Amino acid sequence: MPLSDSVIWITGASSGIGEAIALELGRTKKIKLVLSARRENELHRVAAQTGLPASDVMVLPMDMSDTESLPAHVEAVRQRFGRIDYVFQNAGITQRSSVVETDFSVYKRLMDVNFFGVVALTQAVLSLMLAQGSGHFVITSSVAGKLGTKQRSGYSASKHALHGFFDSLRAETYNVGLRVTLVCPGYIRTAISTNALGAHGQIHGKMDTNQEKGMAADEFARRLLRAVSQEKEEVYIGGTEIYGIYLKRFLPGLLSRVLRDREGA
């Protein structure tokens, strides 16, 4: 099993991709897991389902938008396990609203969770990894982090921002032993569309058709862990929708026509 004999911190671990990664990692008994999200009860449920001994799993509830609290959480992990080898950052929210309709507060919320929280946790962990001389950040972006579509302006912007930040971090820290993997999921069968924010911050409340037909989260987790064990710098996981990334690169005009003619949600 890849990533064995490691301390692995997973954010967004109470559901979806984060939960699937935790359960897949639980198949090996040679890891220590830190599980974080806002819902403590759900974290305990996931911890139990990993099958790992309680001594090897730390349930650490936290809100990624509360950036001032993150250094204390890092110190709590250090005190419990002594080191941090991998940080899988999955916490995130999406949207379903047009630019003209969207309250600015929605954009701020999207950036606070999807970008600023991720940056803040990364900075809080970074000094420990540098002192270790090793560490690996695994960041969940999106196909929307490589191209923009209707009804996703703030979500897409927050994911694009992750690429700029972590490409820079990789260049700065590669020669001192740190690694960065950016993963761009396509449609993965999770509740992310159900929990999307509407124009005024209301919950979308329904599963998108493409999401419902997407790849199972456990299959996504298996593919991601293989890529991480191979130290891939960027990986695209999903169905045919990931080909949009290649169209953006090689045939941007064609992709633009396709995206402007399709339905937004």
C-alpha cells in the first residue's frame, strides 16, 4: 500500500472525496491518520470505518475559513504524532449562480474556504515539513481549475488560484525534499453539487445529473493514491469531461464554443 509508515492529514474528511481517501488508506495498518472537517460526529464515524486503532487516528474538527486557528491545529498534530508527512486538502464548496446574480459575499466565502484556508494551512504546516526535509501536499483542485464554465465563476477562480500558488510552492521547495500533487477531479459521485451555494448563499439542494453519473469516490481515491505514490505533479481523474483540459490547451476556440452553448447547471 502506498504512503505506508506515514502521518497523513486529510481535510474535508467527513464526506465525499476526503472520506473516500481516508477509507482507502485505512486498508493499510501502517499509517497514522488525522481527520479534519467541521462535523465532529461525522469524523468519528469515518474514523471508526477506517478500521484503524483509535491510537492511530486523530479526529481534529476545524473550520478552514478560521485561518487564525490553523497554526494551533498543526501544533496539536505535531504533539500527537511528532511529524506530518502528507496533507490531503479536500475541503471546498462550489456554486450554482451567474456572475450578474451572485452576491459578493458568496465569492468571498468561496475564496475563504477553497483558497485562503488552503494557503493558510499550507503555510502553517510548511515550517515543520522543511525542518523534516520531507513532506507532500496533495491538493484537490478541479477540471474547473483549468477552465471556466457557466454558473461556476467563483468556484473556478478559487481553483485556478490553487494552481498558481502550488506551482510556485513546488518550484521553491522541490530541491529541499517537498512534493506537491495537484489533482483535478471531473464528475465524482459526491454531494458537492447538492451543497453548492446559490446566488445569495443559499444551498443548491439537489444533485446535478452529471455528478450523479460520475465516478465513484472510492475509485477516485484509489487512482489518486497511485498517482501520489508516484509523485505525480498534476493528475486528472474522471470521465470524458477531463478531455476539456486538453481542448483548452490545444483547441481553446473549440472549447469556448462548446462551453458557451451548453447549459450552465
